[in-house]
Amino acid sequence: MEFPVHIPFVQQLGFTLHAIGDGEAELRLAIAEQHLNSWRVAHGGVIMTLLDVAMAHAARSVNRRELETGPDLGPGVVTVEMKTSFMRPGEGELRAVGKLLHRSTTMAFCEGSVYGTDGKLCAHATGTFKYLRALPAGRQLKPLGGEGD
């Protein structure tokens, strides 16, 4: 399944989207050399990013509607805060499940879990996300490739 929005960092890490809808999202990642820490297990930053993306997609999934142009997730989200607890090393293929716990018109409160190949819980997170329709007034995205100030 394709990600509904293009996120270069997520693509570079190799995340795959397996399910999205009704306040939930599931992502997977086959751990490779570039994902490892010095202990030869998944780096905590990779696991935290997996959790962040899974929760963000869960938050956006309730706005999903199919249009003639394809899937649309409505407003985007930005992470306001996130707390992560690590239980065991991440090895093999990791599966992240994000769930929307509660939402208001502007905020989403989510939780996420990452499971190892054996199905055991590796990490858990909670996060708060803000729904955004566009960048704040006067803000522009900078072009990729270091162009602009």
C-alpha cells in the first residue's frame, strides 16, 4: 500500500504502510544495517520515528475520504509532544500500530506500539498532534537541495 502523502525521510528509512483507516494505522520496517545502533539492534531514533509516523497516520485516518483524484487525508498533522518507552530491542521486521484515542477539532491524542518479529512489544508511545490545513500565514516551505535561506 502506498503512503497517501510523500514523506522523503520515511521513504529513505524504508517504512511500508500496511493498513490505514478508522483511527488506526499499521506500518512495517525490515531492519537493515543502516537502522542499527552500536549494539546491532534497531536504533531508538528509528523506532521513535516509526511510532511517530504510525500515530500521525492514525490521527489523519479519520479524515480520509476517497475523491476522484485518489485518497485524501484532509488536514495534515504536526507532532506537539511524544513520550516513548522502550521494553526490548527491536530486531527483524518491526510492526508499528498507531491508534487515535481522542480528537478535538484541532488536536489528536494517540498511542502507538512497536512489535518485534516474535510479536513481543518492543516500544510504546503516546503523542499529541495538531491538525493543520496549511502552514501559518506568511510561512513558506523552503525548496529541497539547500536552495534559499
